[in-house]
Amino acid sequence: MLVQVCKALDYAHKNGVIHRDIKPTNVLIDRQGNALVSDFGIAQMMSATDADVTASDVVMGTLSYMSPEQRISSTKVDQTTDMYAVGIMLYEILAGRKPMGRFKLPSELNRIVSKEFDRIVLKCLAQEAKDRYQRAVELKDDILNAMNHDDADSRTDVFSLRGADSFLGKCRYLDTIKETRYGSTILVENRVNKNLYVIKKHNKGDVGRKEAKILATLKHKNIINIYGSGGDNRSTVIITEYAQGGSLADRMVRRYDWEKALDIILAVASGLDHAHKNNIIHGNLRPSNILFDADEVVRITDFGLPAHYDNPRKRNWYSPPELKKTRQGDIYSLGVIAHQMIAGRNPSYDSGGNLLLDDVKLHLPEDVQTMLSRLLAIRVTRRYKTCEEFLAEHDEFAQRRKERMSQPRFEEKPVAAPPKGFPLWAYLAVGAGIVVGTLAALYFSGLLN
């Protein structure tokens, strides 16, 4: 259940929200046994100032689950205050009581508790925020690892992967990332090198297998590393690296500043450009296929895999108007993602097929509007032909903007220097004359007696 709590907090934190009152009564359990985090009533936006939330000296929350800094002020907290509260709950589960004062470690109170949990608890309950888990996903992974440390069942035996059976035999199951009627994605740890991997299986035959095999031999910083693939005529299994930062889809509750959005889009375009130059089309680019690794580097995944929805009537907004899997089709999908991040909605057009940007036009440079329009051009002839063309146009825009910003906003006029050789006594005489004249004027006017 705490793993599920960490997943919920990770989603909230990625969208800029700190809960600030994590405790057992705010974790609800549904009929299927799933944990649901509730009561964000005193939640704080990470970007908010003190004035936006509460007075800086107000303490809000539940005392026994508060981090040290939260006991001083509810506004002087970050996401690690939620990690502290989860650590309190974890200690209660392991030891049967709250950690008070100089508390004993869970393994000292409960012999069946692994010392791995001692380390996790101590890191959660560190007095300094910088010494705690900085991200909920890191805490989740460590809890999963400690839970399955002595578990001999790898849970990967259900997969059949030709040429990689030896690899799967060395893995143990940690978590199910996603599961649908079309396939599943699980997180495993290799028992030998202790690294985490993602194993993705789908029941669409060999779709995506060719792309995976080619990409396994190619490396690019913005494409997920693929370590193996295989299957039969009914299903495909692909082994990739684990991107701990999750997907872009998890981070799109709020609109992005256009500069931050373009940083991500440019990274995706760079990865796509590399794939396209090696004759690989993505064909299903969307926010859920754009991942972030532990260092927040953008990584594209799922090349060649089909688009599928549980509701067949649901519109695929990322599919290009021409309904073809081409390089320009991927570019259109990239444009939809960029538009969603910047405008907070799906793209729309006027009767002439021109992209409508009236609601965000005031916040966007004209060059950025032009780039969005070219990414999302309905007519293929007006769209960027390659990602390289888009990247080059952005570089030109960035250079022009840099040059404009480096120029002074007004021309400073130099102060005229006094004539050379003008003696100091002359300056003193002029100053004295001004003072005497002012006093005389005041005297004769009757203001100075």
C-alpha cells in the first residue's frame, strides 16, 4: 500500500503539488485493496510564495507526522516533507508504533524485518531535508527492492523471449508498471548486476520487434536503451532500461512555460532525427512514450508499437491528418505534444486550415508561433520535412533572441568630463558662491533671521 502511496505522491510532486498532511487517515483503501491518497486540503503548490498559501508562521498538518521544518512553518517545506511522513507510516507498519525521540530501528523491534528497511526509514526520517529521499519514485523503488529481497519467484517466467531466457532467469519481479488487455509492462531487478530493467510484452505479434532490434545496436542520449527483444508470431517481448523519472504524460496537469516546453520538444526531435536517419519511424509518438531518466534526460520509447485504446471510439489526437506512418507523421505528433504543453489543449484550426493560437498568442514569440504552425500544418507540403529542419530553424531563432537580449535597451550618454586644467580652487569658489547667494536670498526675503 505504501508503494501505491509513493506512486500517487510522485504524480502530485511532478505536477508541482506537495500534500503536507500525509497520514494513515488520508490513505483510503478501495474494494480491490488499492491505496488512494486523499485530502489535499492543505496542499501547497511548489511554485507558490508564502503569501499565496498561508502566513509564513502558520503551522498546518498533523503533529506526529510532521517533518522538523514543518513544525516551524507549513510554508517552508518541499516535497521531502511528504517523504518524512511516509517514513513515519513505514516505521509504524514495521515496528507497530511511531518513532519517538531516540527510537530503535525496526529490525531491533521486529526480528523478521530486513535491515534494508532500517536504512530506508533512517533516510526518510533524516532531520535535514537534503538528506532524505528527494523523489517519491526513489522511495518506492527502494521499498519494492526491500520487499522482494529474499523473494525467489522472479515473476518473469510467464514471458517467453527467445535468446534472452538466461537474462530473464536472473531477474526478479518488482512491480507492474502497466497492464492492459493488450499487454503488460513490469519492473524487474537483475540479481547479478542489481540493475533495474523494464520488460514490455504485447500480444500484437511481431509489431515493434524490428525497430527494437535495430535500436539495440544504435545509441542516442534521447532514445531509451534496448537490451533485447524477441517472441513468436503471437507476441513480442522487449527489454529496456528503466527510466525512473516516469513519462511526460504524468507531468501535464498544468501548462508549461513555452521555453521549458521547447527544451523537451527539442530533445525529442533530436532523438527522432537520429531514428529517422536510420530509417526508423516511431508511428505512435505521444506523451506516454516520452520518458525521463533519473537525471531528467528525455528518452523516447516504444518505436513501432501500435496505438491502442480500450475505447475504440476514442480519437487519436496524435495521428497525422494523412493517417500515414512517416517521418512527417512523427513531426505532426511532436507538434501536438508541443501544443498541448504550451496551450493546455489539443490543436484546432480555422476554416482555412490555419492553426488557431489566439488564446496563447500574447505569451508566445512570433517565431515560436510559426514553428508550431509548421509542426502542425495539415498540408504535408507546409510541414517540416525533417526534424533536422525544425532543429535548425529553432537554432536560428535562439541565436537571434540571444543577440537581441544582449543589446542595451537604451543608449547611455557619456557624462562630459570637466575641462583639463580647471583648478580645484575654482570649483570651491563656485560652490561657496552658490551657498552665500542662497543664504542672502533667504535673509532678504525674511525667511532667515
